[in-house]
Amino acid sequence: MRASINALTAALIVGVIVGLALTPDGRGWLRNPTLMLGSANASASPPAPQVVATVARPEPVVAAAPRITPLSRRVAEGELVVGVIGDSMADGLWTGVYRDLRDVDGVRVVRMAEVSTGLSRYDYVNVQDKTARQLREQPIDVAVVMFGTNDAQAIEHDGVIHQFGTPGWREIYARRVDDLVALLRQNDVAVYWVGLPRMKRESFDGRMGLINGLVAERMAALDVPYIDTVALTSNEGGAYDAYLTATDGRRRLMRAHDGIHMSMAGYLRLTEPVTERLRADAGLDRMTGGAGG
């Protein structure tokens, strides 16, 4: 089935905050997409290919998941290595996970995230190939995955451009999610996927909500823990608020100025349900040591 696609105009110019900031604007996104930039400059981002008709593709076929070694057994037998994989949002999450688990005996947290990456632009950085290389260089036992803030743009596949959110886009994005999970599981890595937080700009929040919904659906199908962070990063009325009530009862700044990334307090807030799940699954709370300050 073929579907005609009108060219979209949207905007996303993103940078790096907390050492990695991202600031979208409102112009010319698909004509000249700019990915989140770390130390690289804007010229490193390739131009988007010319938009052509999209072609719907079959739904991805999910193979049976291989048996993963229980985390509690890994802890009992030796070091548990936790890798945090994703984009600049995952970079901040890595900081939180590292801080929370750094004092737990036999646990090591490694950074595998990279700014300016995502699952849409494999012509820029192929995350599947990059992760395979990383696993060869640094084997891990657990992958905490967080992608999406760069992904609300068209996907080129086999010479065809699939606009964001179209059936063809969804199918290819879902396949890439499935393939990444399969790669990790084939290497005996337990996967935990962290959803994207509430976003300030309504249109961007809607795009991230689409990605969250698609990923949550795939994680349910693949029997992978999915950690939703939308409610955690919303105020009492369910809306975006840069200041949220912390566990000590005080309102704290949780977001970066771009309305996308988190402050350090915000990243620690995202970390809480992640490390709580890891501690429970690996039996870490029964070990000596505790969360870092």
C-alpha cells in the first residue's frame, strides 16, 4: 500500500545542557535537520534526503527471546556491569545511575550514551552497529536504554523517506527498537527501557508521546521492563512544570532551560525508579554498600 505524504514543517535545533544542552526552534526541520550537538558543530549533521512517497511495510516479526542469565546470579558470581545506552538525555541518566550505584559492592556503571544519536537517522550514526561495537569492546550485563529526543524526524530506508509518525515510519522505528533489544539479548544482556519525560512545548511533547507509546507497546510485546517517566516529570495537574516537589517536600528545579533535558535534580528523579528496579531484580539491597550521595 502506498500513501502520499505532504512535506512537514517542524522545528528542532538542539544542543547540550549539563554539559549537553538542547534547544529547538520553530523552522525548517525536515529541510535542514540539526541533531543534538555535543562537541561536534552543526556542519557534522548531514542534510535530509529528498522526500518521496512512503511505502507501508509488514509488521516486524518478533523472535522468541533468548534466556538471560538472572541478575542475582551475576551478582553472586562476580561483577555486575550496567551500561547506559542512548542520546544526551541518557547521558544525564547515566550520571544518576552511576551516583546511585557507585557504592554498591560488585557493581560498575559504564557510559555508552552518545549525544546527537537516535533511532531515526541511521545515515548519521547507526546505533545498531555502534552498540555491537561497544559490546565487543565492553561487555555488559544490564542495558538501561533511553532514546527519542532526536527521533521526531523522517526516516530514510531503502531510498524511501518515511515522514515522522506515518505507518511506514512507525514500522521501521519499531523494527529498530526490536533489533536493538535482540542484539542486547543475544549478548546475554538484560534490557530496561526508560521512557521520555514530559516536555515543555506542547507540539514536541506530542511527538515524544507518540514515541513513548510505540516503544511501550514494543517492550510489552518483547517482555522488557518499560519505565514510564511522564507522571514522574509532571505536576499535580499532569502538566509540565520546571519545578516539582522532591521527596523532601521542597519544590526543586527539575528541568533545563530548553524544556527538554533535566537539571541534575531532575536526572536523579528519573534515576529513582530505574535503580529501584535494578536493585530488586539483582538483589542489590541485600548487599553491603548503598546509594551514593
